[in-house]
Amino acid sequence: MKDIIIIGAGPAGITAAIYGLRAGCSVLLFEQQSYGGQIVNTPDIENYPGLKHVSGFEYATTLYEQAVGFGAEIEYEKVLSVEDKGDHKTVTTDGGSYEAKTVIIATGAKNRHMGLDREEELIGKGISYCATCDGAFFRNKDVAVYGGGNTALSDALFLSNYCSTVYIIHRRDKFRGSDADTAKVMEKENIKFVLDSTVEKLNGDNVLSSVTVKNKKTGELTDINVSALFVAIGQEPDNGSFENVVSLDEKGYIASPESCTTKTPGIFTAGDCRVKEVRQLTTAVSDGAVAALAAVSYIS
């Protein structure tokens, strides 16, 4: 039996592992895909205290190596359920069943998809969820950003430095992003606005060649020729498997105070998967430390 099982090997989960191990606990992490979480897609982190510039991949790798150096075990299995057995917890994965005194859920959040036909097929062939990762591949080409929040506006500003024309497609007539970012995109001559519109269809044979948009007010359908569509319509958690041991809000995020505790004693949460106002790298690692120390205290 492990002292702490951590579900998710992103910055929050790995930080929790480091703090748990430093406190003398045995720690096992489960990760469905690869370590690092979404931060691995960031080409340049420049707002993390103490690090002027570091790539997301480099940061995640260093964090991973630090945890392994302290003795963390990582299994690449999908967690299917968590059960509260009172004095211990049972974690069931697609590879087996494991027991621990405490569990930390740090599953993060994933980019919300549009749910359109051929969307999955065209990922990496014109459909992207990370402008900073893939924008440079479309230098001097026409592209579109789908969304109206801060991420969409930031993506459009970034892409405007590389691409000939950047269309912002948004389902409302006003952006939801900050006034500062809105003002910046308004000033860019190569950013064009397609408002009150939704993406209805993805066109192209082997790669994306255009998108069909529908005006919500008139019902008119229009094809926009673009080489890429950068989707920025928000994120969503993946906590459905744990609703028997944690409380979820209406969006599926784990309800938890700053102490990172949940409704079940001995089960904690950390990072982007929980209800919080700010989701940044700094807040993720902060949660990881808080959750691990709370687990250590519970064990004691």
C-alpha cells in the first residue's frame, strides 16, 4: 500500500509527488498519456518566478526528473475509479487495482473540441488547439481563430505576426476577452472579424482548406479559405470518474477550498481540475504543494 497515489502527472501532480516524497511518504503517480500536462506545448514560459525563459517541455522534463530522483514511481495507466474504503482508498486503472492511504486528483483540464465531423481527423492537418505551438507552420498564410475570450484574442495577436490574414470567428457580437486585448486586435490591420458566427463545417481533402461559417442572425453560410483553424473555445475537466468521492460544479470541476480538500477525508485535489479563479502554472504547482502537505498531515 502506498502512502499517496496521485492521478495526473502535470505540474500540480508532479509537484505534489516531490512534496510527498520529501516528507518521507511513498508516492505512485498515474498518467494516461505523457508527463507534463498542457505546459509541454508552451514554447516559451516567461512569467514563472525565477525563470526568465524556459520551454514548457524543458520545464516539465526537469520537474519529472526531479520527482523520479526523489523516488517517485510513475505508471502510464488510465484511472477508471476511486473508492473510499475508510482507512484506505482503492484506485482502479485499466491495468489493475492499487491501494493507498490518500489520493490526490490532479487531472488538469483539456481543450474543448468543437464536435464537428472530421475534427479529429484533421488535427495536425490544419486543426490546432495551440497557436504558439503551431502558428509558425503557417507563416504568410491565411488562418482563423475560433473563440472570443482572452486565449482567442492572444492567439490572434500572436498569429498576426506570422500569418497574412487572421480571421477571428466568434459566436457573439462582442468579445469576452479583456479590454486591453480587444483594443490590440482592433488595431491590427491583418486581423478580420467574423462575429455572430459559428463554425459549421471543415473542408479539405487531406488537409484543411476552408471552413464553413454560419451567421447566427441571418442563417447565411459562408466559406472562408484558411490553411489552419486554431480552436480556443475553452477548456473542460475530466472528473466524471470521481463524482462518487468528490463534489463537482456545473462545469465538472472539483469543488474544493484553498486547502485542496474534498468532501471525502483522505482525498485531495490540485491544479486546473478544481474550481478556481486563476489557472496558471504558478497556481498549479502551489496546489500541488498544498495538497501533498495536506495528505501528509492526514496520514500523520
